[in-house]
Amino acid sequence: MKRFRPLSPRSWFRSDSAGVPTAPTRADAAIQMYHCSKSYLAGSFALRDVSLEFGRGEFAFLTGPSGAGKTTLLELLFGAEHPSEGQIVVLGRNISRLGTAAVPRLRRRIGVVFQDFKLLPRLTVEENVALALDVLGTPRREARAKVFATLKQLGLQHRRYHHPLSLSGGEQQRVAIARALVNEPEILLADEPTGNLDADLTLEIMDLVVSTALRGTTVLVATHALSLVDRYAKRAVRLEAGRVTEDHRPVGGAA
Ligand code: ADP
């Protein structure tokens, strides 16, 4: 559902003679970054002149060694950090021009999954997932139905009254994914979602995350695990020292 009137494309960007697109090149883009840099400390850059575009329903890995800028890039897309330079358009909204009320509204359309799950230990599985809807003011009956459907989809319905710490690591991460997906986000951002899991659970969780893109959600997964990237044959954007050094798309162009 589109909740916002998109800005006029001409108002988004200044013209640029360097040959990098200065206006949206795809009508179906979910994420557009133009010449984005991020500097936390004067003189050093976590991201440097990054221009990338991701389509609706596209799946992409962000790869690169620790410190390459993967988390920073995801944080910029989520509005958790602001670019020092450049423009970012997410779901038709220019993030740097959003007022304080508009940022939370945009975030509601984005699901986020972290390596360390970030579940609340005192709440049950069901309550952890429902929290994502409570903050949106979703009516209780509708919220219950959505939570149940999402837990079922992720094979967690029998765990709904359990507390997170009584679950395995793979189950905890599935709860975190359920929480990120329960509001049917248009974008899912996952930062090393399998970093704390063993090899079997890693594949289980990755299969789940990859399948999310098949339902039309744009999915970005940051990982330094190249074996995963090879296994799934998806678009892979490599960052090194804050710069994009490769943008590899699978043969045939499948997202
Ligand atoms: P990755 O996710 O690829 O490991 P990060 O985005 O976490 O990379 O970090 C990129 C660079 O930015 C690193 O040099 C890191 O030390 C620095 N950095 C990240 N967050 C901050 C912060 N909040 N303050 C200062 N420097 C930071």
C-alpha cells in the first residue's frame, strides 16, 4: 500500500556531469543511493561515494571484510544514520529531506534483522512479534491474526508461548525474522543474520530470507561469508574500505 505521495523526480537530485545517474533510472526502484559518503570521524570514511540502486523484489548480498561499511550502508537506508554527502531515496522518499515524523513512518515499511536477534527476553515469542504491530497501533484482533499467520509461516506456532531464551539460536533468529516480516515490509534489511548460527541453521535461515524476496520484498543481506554468496547465485555488491568494488549480478539477471 502506498501511503505517501512520491516527490517529483526532478526535485530529488542535482544534475551531475560525472555520468552517474542523477535521476531514478528504474520506475520500480525501492532503494536509490547517489554519491553517498559517510564519515563518523573527520578525515575517515565508513562509506565513500556509493551509488547503488535496488529494485522492488530484488535480493542482493552486501559483502566485504569487517569494517568495509556494510552495517553503515544498512543504517543509512533505515534512517538510523545520515549520509555526510549524497542522496538516498527509499520507497520514493528522499531520506535526508524527511521530517522527524516521517522517518518512523518510513521505517514501518522496512523490516530489520540483526546478528544478535535483539529479542526481549521477558516477553514470549508471540509478544515479541506482536510488539512490532503494537507500536503501529494495529487493532488487537488484526494483530493477533497477523502474528499467528507469520509464526505459522515460519514454523514457530508451537513456540508462541515460549520465551526466547528457551529456544535454539535458529529458532530465535526465526522469531526475529517473524518480527521483521509481520508488518509485511516492502524492504527487509538483514545484517549478518546468520553470524551466530551453525552451518545447518545458516542455510535454513538464509533460505527463509531469500524466499522473502520472491514475495516481492526487496531484501539486502550483509554478510562476510562468501560461501553463502556463492551458494545462492544472487546479486552481490562488494564493499572494501567504504567503496563499492564489485557489483556482480548472476547470469540471466535474476534478482
Ligand atoms: P562492516 O559492517 O562492513 O563491518 P561498518 O559499517 O560497521 O562495517 O564500519 C565501517 C567503518 O566505520 C569502520 O571503520 C568502523 O570502525 C566505522 N564505524 C562504524 N560505526 C561507527 C561509529 N558509530 N562511530 C565511529 N566509527 C564507526
